[in-house]
Amino acid sequence: MMSDDKFRIGVISSTHGLKGEVKVFPTTEDVKRFSEIEEVYLDTGKEELLLKIQSVRYFKQFAIVKFEGIDNINDVEKYKGMNLLVTRDHAVPLDEDEYYVADLMDLKVILEDGTEFGKLTDVMETGANDVYVVTRTEGSEVLLPAIKQCIKNIDMDKRTMTIHLMDGLI
């Protein structure tokens, strides 16, 4: 259901208390980000519900979020495991050489000599650096570290990623 103009910033992991609060596992780099936004979309799988954030506090790595108009545990129980989304204009601004994962999907991957290699089909977040999953034109998958030695250029206008195939990657 997630559309290209919305980005996941968290997943509701459980209810918290009896007054309708939820514990949110953040999928954004900065958990404090929840204090800066006023509304999120809840992706139920069937529809996206716009929810206004009433209050946020933090516990360990989680954000404890209270939505306006949801005042009872029974009203939020059904939302466990569901994604919270923000629109592109509420997404974290990017630095140079940073991209939203949704924008990278399906980029054509080419080697430095111009040979078509495959397309980017997934991004794995590993902590140190992201890993790009490229499905080669003949069907196999190759994992590429998202580092400057390997990823030479990303051209969003042409929808291409130029790579240097480091020894040992295939």
C-alpha cells in the first residue's frame, strides 16, 4: 500500500497503558523526529488513516505516541504491527549524496563501461552502511555495499546507478 510520496517512519509495536497510547519502533534515524511532526498516516493495508499526534514521550529506543481522539487501549489494539508514514514534504531533508529508499528502487544498474548489470530491487540497512540488492539481468542477486568505492554515480534523472564491481562481489 505504501506509495512513493510517503515514507515509513515507524511501526506500532504494541499498546502502552490503557489510555490509547502506542509504543512505536522508529524506522527513522532520529527517534526524536516524532516530536517534530504533527500528523502521520497509519497504513492499515486497506487504507491510510490520517492521525494527529497529541503527545510523544520516549522510552528506551521507542517513541510512546498518543493520537488525538484515541483514548482507549481497545481503539489501538488492532493497529499493532502497522506502519506509520509521513508525506514526502514532512520527510527528513537529505544531505548531498543521500537518497530516499523509495526513490532508489528499480534504478537501472550499469557497470563503469556502460554494460547493463541489472536493477536495484532492495535496500538492506545494516548499521555501518546500506547494502543494495541488485537483481542481475540473468536473475541472480548481488549484494553491493553502498560505499563510494563501489557506487560511482547515481543519476536520478536518467534513473541509473553506475557501479564499480569490486573483486569478490560475484
